[in-house]
Amino acid sequence: MDKIIRCITSDGAIMAAAIDASDIVFTAKKLHHLSKSATAALGRLLCATSIMGAMLKQKDATINLRVMGDGELGPVIAVGDSRGNVKGYVGNADCPTEFYPNGKINVSKAVGKNGVLNVMRDYGTGEPYIGQVELVSGEIAEDITNYFATSEQIPTVCALGVLINKEDGEVMLAGGLLIQLLPGADDETIDKLEKNVEKLDPVTTMLAKGMSILDICKTALEGFEVEVLDEMPVHYVCGCSKEKLERYFCTLSDEDLRSMADEKGIITASCHFCNKRYVFTKEDIERIIKEKNS
């Protein structure tokens, strides 16, 4: 079962959050029939979005991350809630995959180095907060780090990884680690943390060694007294439904709604996040029109 854990040092100087999202990324790969590069890119963004969603304080708040580079992958989009549940999709699920000399997937090539990362937090209490930064590498983790440093002025370390079987493209492991300095951090704390980070293995390597997400946080915060803030299960969750679509149709004019139907009078809608298809017959459409006008 996928989980997130959030920890803080006892002196209140550093926050660390780690996620095992292997099942989430496996699910996304299956739902969208993703190539290896698409799986790696979306998987990394799902990990980051889940962690950032779990950091939201408001119960019904949501977060939307959109990476739009100039590579063949097109947009990479992930949406999360305050419980760390996520969903996402990419523009080109069949994006070609290239590898670095060390055998790792070249996510930067797929995403593109030129573009932007948009982060939108919706607290459900008014206008959402929107931040945007230019991509620095297209590798996702570095772009998340840059977002926090540039847009929110929070010194951050972000590590994200998706381990994929080269033979069949199946997701073996996926996870992430986010470390942030809090206002109480002094130079000694920063130096100690930097030395720890330099020694860290990739997240998927640590997971492959059998380390728990708590082990990962404690390794990153070696030499500090660590307190667990919370730990929660997380899932790939899409909340689409025929009822929600009907409510959306009720916001359209009668003419616009009828114009969406094909030559047989049927409207077929597909969800970007889970690929479910919803079919509305001519009778359904007329019923919706009648109900919204009554």
C-alpha cells in the first residue's frame, strides 16, 4: 500500500516528507498505456503532487501541477488533494524513450528544457493561488526545487524516482523525498543537512533496499532528532462520474448541449484522468434540458 510520511526535526528547523507511490504510478501507467518516458515523467510529477497535496492545511483544498515543455511528451498534469490522493495524465502517452549513458531514462528529452511549471492551489475559499516558474531541466525534481526557491522562497531539496523494468516497461518502484528548511534553520543545521543529502542514494534505490519511508526520512535527517508529524495511505483517485457531467451539462445552453451530440443524437465523453467513457443518449439529453429548465 502506498503511503506518505511527514517528519520534522525536534528543533523545528527542517521538514521532510517521503512517499512510496509504486502502486499509484503502476496504476497511471496501466490506465494511460504510457511509454517508459511518459511513465517516468508522470510518475515523478504524481509523487511530487501527492507530497505537496498532503502539505495543504485545508481539508478540501486541491493542488494542480502542470509541466509544459517543448519536448514530444506535451503537457504533464497531476492533481492532488489534501489527503495526498492524486490523478494525472500526459499529452502524448506514446512519447519515444531515450536513455542516458548510465541507463536512466532521459526525462528531460521527453519533457523539454524550455517551458514552464505551473502550480495552482485551490483552497475552496476564493481565488486560487497560482505560481509559475520556467523549467530548469525538465527532469521534474529540479523543477520542483526551483519552484519552491523562486516562487515561495523556501530552500528545498526534492528527489523523485520511478524504476521501470527495461524489458516490459512495468513499474517496479516509485517514490519521492521533499526536504525543506524552516525559519529556525541556522548555518550549522544547513551544513549538516547538505552533507546528508550528498550521501543519499536515489529514492528508488533506498526503496529497493527495503527501506521504509520513515527510514528514508531518518537517513536524510541523520544527526537530528526526528518527530513524525503524520503518516497516511495515498491512492490514485479519480472522482469523475456521470452525475458530475450532468451537473456540468446543466451550465450549458440548450443549443450548446444539443450541438455536442453526434449524428445519432448521442454525447460520448471521456475522462482525461481515468479514461472512463460516459454515454448520454438523446433521451438523456432531453431529460437534462427539461430538468434544468424546470
